[in-house]
Amino acid sequence: MPVYNTPLTQNLLKRASYSPPYRSPYGPQYTVATHWHGITLPKLTKAGTIAGGFGVAAGLFAVFFFGEVPRVRKDVLQKLPFFDKYLDRTIPPEDNPF
């Protein structure tokens, strides 16, 4: 059985250099895209765009769904610039029966 922890074999392993594989000048000149665990920048951009679209849709749903809750309408939605007059639900004094 060979022994790999002697000083001679450790020294040989340190000296063994890595030689890149042969690349023909006539073959395809390809490069490997920069990635992190297989996630490249175009994949991340596409996923971010899709997630952003779903986020906007969920936000609009939440605004219209919770828009009739008085606390949400007063504390959140009326603080937005164009919704303050649109969401004002005050009853005029002449229409108030009390």
C-alpha cells in the first residue's frame, strides 16, 4: 500500500503544476459566464423583473382590498399625494341626518 504522507511525496504534490487543457485556435472560442451557484446575471435580472411585477400586483391588490378599512384609509392611503381628496369620505353637514 502506498504512503502519501512522506516528505518526498508531499514535495512532489506541491511541485505538480496545473496545465490548462489544449484549446485549438480553430475551435469555438467560448468562455464560462460568471455565476454564483449557477445563477448568472441575466437569470437574476429576469427573476427580479418577474418578482417585481408580482410585487406590484400584490401591492395594488392590497391597496384596493384594504382601501375600505377606515384605519388603513386614514393612516396610510390618505398620506399619499393623489389619494387624499379621492379617499375623503366625510359626510357634508346638509346630508347628515343627526
